[in-house]
Amino acid sequence: MTALRDYSAAVTQPTLGGGAVPYDEVVAPDGGLRPGWRMLAEGAIQLTEADLRRVGGDIERFLANDGVTYTVPEHDPGPWRLDPVPLVLDAAEWAPLEVGLAQRAELLNAILVDLYGPQRLLSSGVLPPAVVFAHEGFLRVSARASAGDPHPLLLSAADLGRNAAGEWRVLADRAQAPSGIGYAMENRRVISRVMPELYRQAGLHRMAPFFQALRATLIDSAPEHAPNPRVVVLSPGTLSETAYDQAFVASSLGFPLVEGSDLVMRDGAVWMRVFGRLERVDVILRRVDAAWSDSLELRKGSQLGVAGLSEAVRRGSVRVVNGLGAGVLENPGLLPYLSAMCEQLLDEPLRLPSVQTYWTGDERSMAYVLDHLDGLAVRSIDQSVDLEHHGPDRLRELIRAEPHRYVGQELLPLSQSPTLDPRGVHPQTVTLRTFTLRYGSTYRPLVGGLATVMTDDRVPSSKDVWVLKASPDDPDQGLPDVLPLTDVRAPAAMVPRVLEDMFWFGRYAERAEDMLRLVLTAHASAEDFRSRPHTAGGASLAVLMSAIGRLSGSRHGTEQLDENFRSLLLDAHRPGSVAQSISALRDAAQSVRDQLSPDTWQAFSWTERASAHLSTYHYSHQVAESAAQMLTGVLSLQGVTANMMRDPGWRMICAGRAVERGLQLCHLLSATTTVRRGIDIDRDVNTAVLAATESAVTHRRRYRGYVRLTGVLELLLTDADNPRSLASGIDEMRQHLAAMPESTGSTRPERLLDDLLDELERVDIAALTAIEGERRPHLDRFLTGYIGQLTRFADAVGEMHFAGSPVPRSFGFATVTE
Amino acid sequence: MRYRVSHRTTYSYDDDVSDSLGIAYLVPRELAWQHVAERALTVTPQPLDHTEDLDYYGNTATYFQVTEPHRVLDVLAVSDVEVQAPQHDEHALLTPWEDARPARRPDLADAWQAHDFALASSLADQTPQAHAYAAQSLAPGRPVGEAVVEVMHRIHADFAYDKTATTVTTTVADIFDKRAGVCQDFAHLTLACLRSHGLAVRYVSGYLATTPPPGKERIVGADATHAWAAVWIPGSGWLAVDPTNDQLVNDRYVTVAWGRDYGDVPPVKGVIFTEATSSTLRVEVDVAPVTG
């Protein structure tokens, strides 16, 4: 039996209780398939549960490789979940929905324009004033007569569910900063790769033209003064719930992803800080809620927005999408009046009804809600009151105290759709998020969407939404004339924050790589000598372990070698550990996600699988295996950077790598070579140092296997032909720093580099290795001094290239009033 | 009466401020009973950007941005204002208070706008205590004018004027706890009490000309900013009451701006970019009668 047949048999079986069976998205009440599925049937019917499970596994892997995350508020980012079975709608069902959604966006726009303008809806009594005045999304700073922004709604979303009759109803409108379109696109990308045949057969609308139209809309929305408008995507940062969605949208559209601290207000306009210059920003696709967008006129103390943004918007010098006041449209208190508003504003009947909603500010509605609390969901009109844990008595009390702040909404049965879970394929409740864009002068719904299913473990999962074409010749998205996106690579927003993240990306990548090599070298030595501590090899192992301890804090005695190795690879709280470097590397990568190739994330899925294996298998050789696997992952980042544009961001990655390599090398040499321990031990230590610095082969070629400290130091310090040497690193740093737009040849970082080079050129290796007793004081002094200078150089790069402005604060913070 | 109002706000910081963005509500409104003959607002150091606009409620909002590094920011507003005592329609004041609630008056053209001031706002939380306190003065059918004046009397009698009792973050519940506050608190208290019964009440910010004790000279700069409340009276505009001084607003009051509460119309607010760790605020207000 195939999965779909099993499912079909199960859902058409009469239920014991004889209760109403919800509308099923795949199976009609007579047991046959719904029209959309009939068109897919051949390919779809043949899928067995095992097939689906394999596809589910592929999906998980693809999503992990792409680094797709979703963050449940107050948790660490978790994986984005996608069910293999799509939600399928045929053209006949979609057509009226599309008309209804377009009308709805048109209506919402008309409401927005009225509420922030003439307010005829309020003065004429069509809409009770308290619905609007009590809503947090109604921004009086945007409702001034002077406000230059005509506030059109450019991108809205609607959440839909089916009623008992199977008709779609709008559950909620999203206009503030609708999220999910990036996830919808990613879902499609993954599904088309894991089920290519089914996808090809289906004849569904591709999503790309919608993105192209969105891009055109944003560019066209720029204020008139801008011939080449600069559009940015404003994100609240990597901690945001939908950070992935934001970065995906930014990079797909080819607009830089910025944060509030990257922008600044001047001359009544918004600017981006780039290399100490200010570049004008014309359009902001806002993913920060309006309340947090301006600490001057909106929420005091917010650092997510741009202080003064409301003023810039009022002057018309920047266009914010959606307008700051658009949040008022998310008010469920509008729903009971939507039909009347539609008649008044558009002079036509409302086509797509909302879920039945009662605003309790109306006396009769309040009476109804109070009498029917069992069958209704009570919500506050702007989510400003948390009602989740209140019983009916408390709800009645709250509603009676401030009736205008609440609505009661009918609970729809919603529909069900087959969903893969660990026990099989079962029906789960599904809702649909749709997106509507203003393109030219009309509203165009995305032909597709993002479906959400609640799984048995209460973690939401998503589904791709397949809207089938009526005829194979129909243009995708009904948009035949949209120009394809030509090279939409995001013009890098080389703001100080981004440069800083790039620099640390380089440093952490190098730090992880160097530590991995050191661990691999030490582990190999441990396999040979752990039981022979009194041999030269055993002593050399102890030296290596103390070097590791110096770089990562020593927490383990020599007898706990394996625990030590494991913690170096797995303990993200151990400073200098591989796990910590990779975690920090990932954070840095996430905040510049729009600038990096999607391949970046495969590196992390490698390292994650290696960590998972190491946690599961407790054999000693698993340490080496996992470390090697991690190294493969981290090294693949070299490939990612090799293919980057040679822009300042890339230069900062390279400079960061070179600084870190230099620092790691000096620390390693200082921990291993500044003390003399006897010929045999020194030879073993030196050999290990060469291995850990990836210079063993070169050394063998050059010195014919004769390992002496002078040779090692020549190769690692002064030999500019060895890419792992200090000299080569300094040279790299000089090249990259010199190419930075702010460099003059005499900036502080450049001068520090001159000093570093100078010192290296004057080094006399023979003098450096001179012995006094057991120690090599000259070498020790040189390395210690060099570490200090490299650190000062790194700090100077930060001061010169990453310095943003200070954190904004309110007038009279920490004030003493006289 | 005619006054020359001078209001200086000075922020001093212990380190350079690279950027100050500010909004000021310091220009008095033009009203039926108030004429602003002259006015000037000066920010020092000189702002790169300095504009004036009418806000949603018709108040003059001044926006400015200073971009040269500074340790002292000085905002000086000087205006020359002629004020008469507002007139009230005695008949309208006799309206039963229940019928002075905008929700009950769809027959009046300005009722829908007044509604904005009948709802809770963040600094005038409608606590059950505030509701109960006002209920004592709102017997069924009582004339609105009488009821409002009684609430004003009671607040004046029951709450002590105490500058040390409250801060800018004081809530209505705090004021009830301490039974004390300053003019801004008493205005918020009035808002919370009357709004919780459905009346529309505005927060008004401005100045009150002080009279020196008999035989003493006026002391320049000893005045302060002031705040009071105004209640919507159907068909007769707004009745302004000053619970701090237990009197109806008269020709000694200069009206600057109104809103839902202090948060809508602070005299000066802003955002600075600085590494400074402390700041000092000094406010000097002088309301001098002008003769002739």
C-alpha cells in the first residue's frame, strides 16, 4: 500500500464517535482525491511511507546545509521544519481566492490612507473611533497633516483557514512587517530538489517572478529625488525570530541587510555609514516593528531602529515599507466593520470574508461574547494583554473593565492535511499564509504561500503550497512581463558592523582550524605515547598538551587526555576550544548572511555532524575522526572566501585570518620552543610543531628531514614563501589593509604593520635561538613582544574600521536635576 | 493679561555628545482665548536641522538636530502671549455627566475626536482605585461641571504637593500610595479618574504666572512649567481644571500643548550619541507680566 492510499482509507473510515470530520485537503468525503491531487496522483500515489521518510530525511539535510533556522522567542535558533507533503490547490479553487486577496489588500490600503488622512471612516461612524484610537499600532506621529508619506501598503500577508464548509476565511491580516516569504521560497527550493519528478509533473506556479516584482516595487517606491535608489532591509538582528527569513529576502532581492546601528539621521534623511562616509538610503524594507523603529518619537530606548526615522518619513526623504503606521491594520477589531468599510471605500461587496469576529466595545457584541465564551477565542486588539492563562471569570472582568480592547472570534474547525510524523502519515490541522504585493497600481497575491501544520509534539512545521496552473502555458504568477533578476548580488553594505563581523569571521575560522590541527597532532602523539610518559615522545606529548592548555585553558590532568580532547572539540563554553570558535564563527556568519555564499552553511553542517558523532561514540579514535571531519568543514570555508568578490569585506576576512594565524603561531612557538628539553624531546616537539602548522612537508623538502630549531623558525617566522609563516602573514595584512578605502599609507594600523615588518626583517634566527641555561630568552622576548604588537594592531584595525557611533541614549539619562 | 514667557532647558554632559536629536513642545498654542504675539526658540549649539510642524493634536512640535560635538545643549523658548479667561457655556456645564461621554453623543460632530481622550493612556492607567475614587463624585444625573469641579477639589484636598514624592515614571497607583505628587501627577490622576467613567479628558501643559507674596518683588526664574487637565463638555469645548491649585483655568494660565498625557507633549525630549556617563539638567522658567 502507498502512503496516500493508506491515508485516504484511514480518513474516510467512519469515526466511532460519529463527530464531524474536518475538511481534508487531499481526500474528498466520497473517498476520492481532491481535484488538485487527482492531477498529481500518478506520481504521488506511488510514494510509500518509506519514500516519504527518505524524502523527509533529505529535506532535513538540505535545510541543515542551507542553515535554515527559526527561533522560538527566548530560545536558541532551531531548525526550520518542512513537511514533505505539499498543500495543493488547483487553479479553479485558487482563482476566487486570488481575487479576494487582491481586493482585501486594496481595501486595507484604502483604510490605511483614510486613518492617517481624512479619517472619514471615523467621522462618518462606519468604524467606531475607539477601535483605532485604542490600538497601539495607530501612530499619531504618522497621522500629522504634514506627513508626506501617502502610506501605501506595499506588502501584506493574510492567514487563512477553512470553515466547516471548506471555504477559506481570513484569520488575521499582517501588515506591520510580514514575515515568511523567504521561508516560502526556501521551502520551494528544497521541495523541488527532493521530489524533482513530482515537482516537474505538477505544473505549478514558480515563485521567482513574484520576487522580481517585489524588487521592482521596492525600487519604484523610492522618493522621487533618487535616480539610483538605495534599498536596504532593516533587521532587528540575528536574535530575531525570523532572522533567516530576513537574510534570505535581502540576498534574494539583492539588497543589503542592515541593522539600526548601521543607519543614522542627518539633514532630515537617513544615511548608511560606509567607510567613514555617509551614503543616502532611499527605501527601507522594515522588519523591525514600528514601535521599535525610532527611539526619538516612538519607543524610548530602542536600539533596533533609527532615531529620527519618523521625521525623515514625514518629510518624504525616505520611504519605509510598510509605512510606520501600517500596524494598525493588524487590529482584529477592524474585522466586524470590514464589509461596511469595503462598501464605503471601494464601493463593492467584500469578497473574502474574515472569521466571524465581535468587537466588545460594541454593547451588543459584548453581550454576545460574554454569553458565548466557550465557543469563542478572546483576543486583545493589539496583543498588549496576554490572555492565555485566564479563565472565563477573569476574561469577563477584563472585558467589562475595558470593552474596547478586546474581540471574541469564532473558532474555525480548519482543515486537515496528511503530515509525516515519526509514527506515519497522519492528518494535522493546517493554515495558510498568503502574501500580496502592490505591483504597479494593482495588488498581486503570490500564487502560492506558506502553510503551517501543528504536529503532535506541538512544534509547528511548514508545508510548501502548490497552486496548479489551469494550463501549462499560463505565465508563472500571472506575471509574464516581469524582467528577470539579472545579477542581483547584494551591493555589500560595508558598514562598520559588517566589516567587524567579517574580520572576526576570518579570525574564528583560523582559530578553529589551527586548534583542530593542534588537536590532531596531539591526539596522534597520544595514541603512540600516552602509556609511555617517560619516553621522549611522552615528554613531547606533555609539551603539546601544555601548549593546548595555554591556548584554551587547561582543565584536565594528563591522565584525562580523552576528556580533554573531547572538551576541546565539544565544549562551547571553553575559551579557545574548537567548539567555541565554531560557535562564534557561526554567529559572525549569521549576521552577514546576506554577504556570504549559501555554501558557507555546509561547513557548519559538517562540523555539527562531526560533533554529533563524537558525542555518540566514545572510542578514542573517534576524536581523530571527528576532528578531521571538522577540519574538512572549516577548510571548506577557504573555498567560500576564495570565490568572494575582492571587496573590503573579503579583505577583512583575509586580514582577520592572517592576524589570528600570526597570534596562534607565536603562542604555539612560545609554549613549545623557548625551553630546551634535550635533543630527542626537542626533535619530537619541533616535528609536532611543523605538523600542527601544516609545514612538515615543506620542511622535509627543504631540510631533508633534519629537524633543527633554526630551520623550523626560519620556515615559520621569516620565510615569506611559506604561506603559514609570520612574514607571509604580515605581507598579507599589509596588502589587505592598503586596499581599504580609508587607508592612506600612514593610518595607525598601517604604521603598526610597518613596525611589525621592520622587526621581522631585522630578526637574526641564530641570535634568537641562543641558549641561557635551559631557556632561550631572546626567542621568548621576541615572541611575547610580537604577540603584544599583533594584538595592538588588531585593536587598531577595530578602532579605525569598525568604530560605529556610540549607543543612542535619551536626553537626561542618569540625570541630576538642579 | 499679557506675559513674556521664557523657558530655558540646559543639559550638561561629562563628555562630548556627537549628535543630539530633539523634539520640543515649547511654542504656546494659538487659541480663541490666547494669542501668541511673538515667539522664538533658540537651540545652542546651532542645529544643522531645525523645523517646526503641527502634530496630530495641532500642537507646535519643534524638531532639531545638533551635529557639532558639544557638552552643553541649551534650548531657550521665549514667547509673548496674551491670555483671556476661557468662557464656558453655563448651560452646557449642567449636562448630566453621563451625557458628557463621547460614546453617548453620536449626535455631536466633535464627539468622535473627543473619544481619543476617553481611553486609557500609558501614564494615566485607569486603576480600579481611580475609578472608585471618582465614582464618589459621579452620582447619576449630576451636572458634569459640578462633578468635575468636585473631583478637582477632592484631589487638591486629599493629595499633598510634594516635589520629592514622585519622578517622571510615577504611575497612578504610586500617586494613590503616596497620596502626594506634583502638578503633572495630579493632572494624570484627574485623567485616570474621569476617563475611567467614560469622560474625555486632555492633559494640558503650560505655565502659570505666579504672584509674589505681598510686598515682595517677583523673583525672576522662580516659576515652573505647569500641567492641568481639561474635560470635554458637549457643545461647549473643554473645561480646564487645575487640581494643583484647586481652581478653574483663568487668564493667568498660558497653554502650550495638549495630548493624551505627558508622554505626548514633554517640553523637551531627545536622543543623544555619546560616551558620557552622567548628565545634569537645569530648567529655568520665568513668566513675567507685561504691562501696556
